[in-house]
Amino acid sequence: MTTVELLPDGAPATCGDAHTYPWPAKPGRTAALHTDIGWSMTELGPAAPAAKDLLRLVAAAYLADRTVSRPQLAMRRDLHLVVHLEQPDLWTEDRLDRLADLLHWLSGDTWRIDTVPARPIPAHHRPDILAAPVEAVSLLSGGLDSLCGALLHLDRAATTLFLGHRDSSTAVRRAQDLVKDGLQQRQPDTTYLRYALRPMTTTRERTPRTRSLLFMAMATAVASGHQATRILVPENGFTSINPPLEPSRGGPLTTRSTHPWTFHTMQLLLNALPLDGLTVSNPYAGMTKGDLVAAALRPDSTDDLDLAAATLSCAKPNAGRLPGGNPNLNCGLCIACLVRRGAFAAAQRPDKSVYLVHTLTGATRDRLLRLRRHDIAAWTYATGAGFDEYRVIASGVWPPHTDFDAVLALCDRGLEELVCVTI
């Protein structure tokens, strides 16, 4: 079992064999952690201690997820978190178990969580931070779905705070910058905040499964600090369900970031804490990506289409390793890119995105095709054989009273969009 301990910078560690992550008192970095949020989280407004402690717990899980190697054969890790909290007594065994179960659902790992009282740290004063009340906090990642959610919500920009994670990836930051500029040109009242939180130590997981939970926990603290009652996580329902495209896919191999069960269990956790006035939801859970693109992008708007083309949906943005590759481009061949391409076609919107697969030639393009052969095989199988309804339903856990007929119909419509793609 690997132990990760998160504590305020300067506080003594309690576990001698733990990988320690001191959290700086002010935005900045320690030897192990870089963050735009100080330990007291003044940057987020006067958030409730329960919301700040939730973010600390999830941040510890994210750091462990990113930095602890996954065994090649077992695939499952045994992870132990020790987290210093303002209100450790609030986190009863039942509440910690709820969080551990949610982490297991997302990552497939086994989690044990212990809490200890945090040493009091004076809050740093930030007179430039104005925690104006808002109605909702909406996540904005730089991807196509979150852009569509922002465009559909722009008429309420004055009462909505858009929130993102300042990623270490240059390509993601570039997409976020372009989205921010585009939204503010269209609606000057748009407020888009981004905060970095990442390990300074060696990262061993390129696609941490807990990243979405970090976003939600950060949004919870921001919502608490700005008196918001709603947290919005824009994602099309087909991608949220993420049905296995072939029989070999399943479990934590299939991302569950915005699965209906993830929202259900996150809401149960908020309800169990003194945060029951907050709701977290996906407003577009009943839509395919094509539905969402059609609803958000005005058909004759060059600005909308250009902004959509600037977003980054690619699940495997490692193209810079290929001769002539451009890491700022969507590859066009991973499952996320194929869903994106199908969405534009189904929505009858011109796709002005530049895909790497369309820019490479000769042996370099052949190499990209080989690198994406498993994605292409899954796409080929699914578009040829369709979905087995039992396999879709058995691919995950579902909230009570789920309408499985609607789930299967949504998956079929999403598959119809995938058929529109030509490789």
C-alpha cells in the first residue's frame, strides 16, 4: 500500500513512510506541489470549511492518482491517504467510505482515507478577490462540450461563474485561452477563473481517473465561496455513459468521469455534509454530442464555428512525438475525436477543426494509424455490430429509477453519429 499525506506547508508529517505533499500557505509551490490556491483557499471566497476540506481530500486523491505507478498485471493500486483538515471530526467513517467508494468507482483502485487535525495557518489576505454572489458555477475545460454548455448559458453570464483547471498541458491551456477570449468578446460579462493544482514530483499516470472529481470538488468550494446553489458539468450523455464499444472494454478501462452514477454518488456525499444546499448535475445528460453541437453552435456563425474548432477534445494528445506532429491539434482518430467528428456531421455544422490525421502524410500518417489501431478497431466493431443492450447496462452502476430504455436509445443515437465518420 502506498501512502500519500497532504498537509499545510510547515506542518509536521504524521506518517514516516508517506509521500508528503506540503500545500503552500499562499499561491505558489513547494517541492512537491504547485497550486494557484493557498492552503486557506482565500482565492475561492469565504467557502465553508466542509467544502474546503472536500477539496483537500480530493486533491490528495488526485496527487496519488497521478504519481503512483499502476501495476502492469494487477492494474489495481492500494492507496492510503492521510489528509490534514480543518474539521476532521465532520468526516465520519460513513462519509469517508462514501468518498472512498466514489474514488474506487472512478479509478478501480482500493482507497483508505484517514484524517488528522490541520495546524492552524493564518489566512493570507487578498483584497483583490471579490467573491460576488452567483447562481451557478459551470465547469469549462477547453473541450467542445464545455464550450457548448458555456454558449448555451451565456445569456446568464452575469450570474454564472465559469471555472477551469489550469492544466500543465500547453495544448489545453492554449484551448482554454482561446475559449476565454472568444466568450468574452461575445459576452463581456463572462467570468472565467482557472486554478492550477498539480504535483511537482514525477507523474506516472497520464490520464488520471480522478481528475473530473478534482474539478467537481474545486467547483464545490468556489460555489460555497460565491453563494451559488448549482454546479453544472456540461457533457453530452453518450460520452457520459461511455458505453463499451467492444466486449473487451469495461471497468476502470472505460472512463466514468461524468457517468450518471458519478453524479448520483457525488450528490449523496454533498447531502451528507453541511453542503446539502448545493446540487451537481449534467444539464445535457439526455443529449448526444451532435445534439449539443446543434443546440449551441449557430449554423451561420463563423465565430461559433471558429471557436469550436479551437477546442481540444483529444484523449491522446501525444502527437508532438511524431515527425511533423502538432500537439495543439486533435488527433482525429482516438475515440473522443471520432465522437467529435461524428457530432459535427450529425449536427450538420461545418467542422473547421484541423485534425492531425489530415495533416500528416506517408509513413508518419501510417504510424499514427498504427498508434490508434485499438481505437479504430473499437470503432469498426461498434459501427458494424452495434451495441448489446445487456453489455451496455452491465457496464456500470446506475442511479435508482434510471430509465434504461432512454439510456439504450441515447447510446444508439450516439452510435449513429459515429457511423457518419470516415477514416
